[in-house]
Amino acid sequence: MATRKATGKSKPPVARGKSGRPPRQRHAQAHAAHRAKTAKGGGAKSPRKWSHHVMETSDAMDLEHNIFKTGNAQEIAQSLKQSSTKSRRRKGTPFQSAMSMLNFYINRAGRNLPKTRRDTLQQAKRKLREAFGRAP
């Protein structure tokens, strides 16, 4: 049996968390558990989106129906301002609530949002800042 010669260099100890596993193993274990949980759903059905759930069940503000689909940035801004100032269920200021709802809609649409719609919604952001007196 061959004996190894000590070179004086040793590996530093691996940092371990509460579970006693190194971080990469914990991540792999959590990822595998997530895959197993989502595989039970079937696969033919598309995965449920958390953003859809938020839009359906959110208690944040009562918005005018299909307001984001109108073609006018001024109408969108005025409707958001009115909804956010009337709302008693918001956590932040009316401006914060209105702007976050507009950003949420833009982010939820993602790459599927056509450039013309994105430009209209960006214009609505500027109009919303003006409506609240926060224009640069």
C-alpha cells in the first residue's frame, strides 16, 4: 500500500449550514424537491403564474376594468390616480400604489407587450408623475 507524502497544503473546511450540507448540495436538494412537486401536476397543463394569482386575488386597489388596454396614456394615469386616492386598503402613498400597479402590469406582460403599448404605458408613467406633482 502506497503512502501519500504530506505537501503541507490542505483544503480549507467547507462551510456548512444548519442542515449540515454544503451550500451546493442544499441547493441541489431544494431544486430536486421543487421539480418533484411540480411534476405531480400533470405536465399537459401550463404552470400557474403567481402574477395571475396576484391580479385575481389582490386586495390592493379596485381598478377600472380593462384600464390598461385603453390607448390613451392620460386616461390610464387619471384612472390610476383616482383609484389610488380613493383606496383605503393601500399600504403606501397614493402615488406609490398607482405607480406600482402600472409597473406590475408592464412587468407582467414582459416580452409579449408590443412596442406601441409599452410606449403608451411609459407615457402613462410620465403623466402619472405629473398628476401627482412629481414631474422632474
